Amino acid sequence: MQYSGAGGRDPLFLAEHFIPFLNDHIKPLLEGRDVDAFLPNARFFDKLRIDGNLLHTAVRYGLSQALLDATALASGRLKAEVVCDEWQLPCVPEAIPLFGQSGDDRYIAVDKMILKGVDVLPHALINNVEEKLGFQGEKLREYVRWLSDRILSLRTSPRYHPTLHIDVYGTIGLIFDMDPVRCAEYIASLEKEAQGLPLYIEGPVDAGNKPDQIRLLTAITKRADPPPVPA
């Protein structure tokens, strides 16, 4: 739902524009609907076309959540149990890792996340080359080192081993002229700054369209994490 219209996404979703559409076309399909099972309903609305068009992604997502909740309430189960039952998956009695997002408060917020034991952190909102990434990537490199140092010094247990997840909004591609080899080598070089903590870099490039985005990310992944050479 974020960044509507970007990279091939559906256009901006404004509730007031869609309420009449929902009342006219979707409400009649929901009233009296059997909610004993979730999957048939989810598939129905996911494939439904009105005037030849699929429903807006935001509408399909919202409907799926409402229908899942309805099935869970009707059957006295958790939503996670409904999903596991209908996809024939085991119910794993473990906590799902939580991702904390700092926004621009990428220093003070990190301290709070560490003390609360957040599983994945901090997002960091690295969306500006000059102020946040650095024209050679030096500012992000310093930040990753600070981040790992901070975790290792503030954590209350040596078992706390969070994943570092940083969203760079395509800025790495900007400083390396969209060259997947240079992007990959820079990303790989950040690993040592993480000091053994898992590091994920989200959105290293923004190609502006889906085919080129897939092509560039594939090339970056292959370069940064090449397959093992057979013995």
C-alpha cells in the first residue's frame, strides 16, 4: 500500500474514492457469505474482476484479512491456526521475529530496540545519499559498525543476536551508477562491519520497472553470494 504507483504498483488508494465501489460491488458478495473456510473466499476475491479489472491490491489485501478474521472467529481458532490448517502446515509454537523500525531516529531508537530485545532492527530509513549513505557509502558503513558495536555493548544477554535490516531505498545504485558488480561488492564489504550479526540490505537499487529490477537484483545476488564451487 506504500508508494502507490511506483515500480508497477497499483495507483494511490484513497478510501473515500473506493467506498461507493465497495458498497456497490463488494458488499453484496460479502453479505451472507459462508466463512467456514478461508482459502476459497480468498481465492475468489483475488481473482474477481469488475469491469474486466482485478480489484485494487489494497482492497484484496483488506478483504483477505477480514475474511481470515471471520473464519477464525467462526471456528474458534487463531488466524495463524486457520492458515496452518488450510495450507496443511505444522503449527510451530514459537514467537515470530518482530521487525522494529526507527524512522529517522536511527540512534536513540536503536538503544530502545536493543533493551527491548527486538529481533530485527532498525530499518534506519537510508533514503538520502548525501546525508545518510555517503557518496562512497562511507556513512552507511560507519552506521553499520556503530550499530553492531552498540548491540554488543548494550545487550543484556550474549544470546541476543538480532538481525540487522537496513532499507536503503535504491541509493546504493545511485552512487555506483546502477552497476550490479560494484553494488554487490559494496554490500558484501559491509559484512565485516556487522561483526557476525546477520545483515540484510533492502532495496539496494531502484530500476523504476519490474523487469529491470528483477534483472539487477538477480545480478547483485549472484555476485554478492556466489554458489559454492564443486569439489
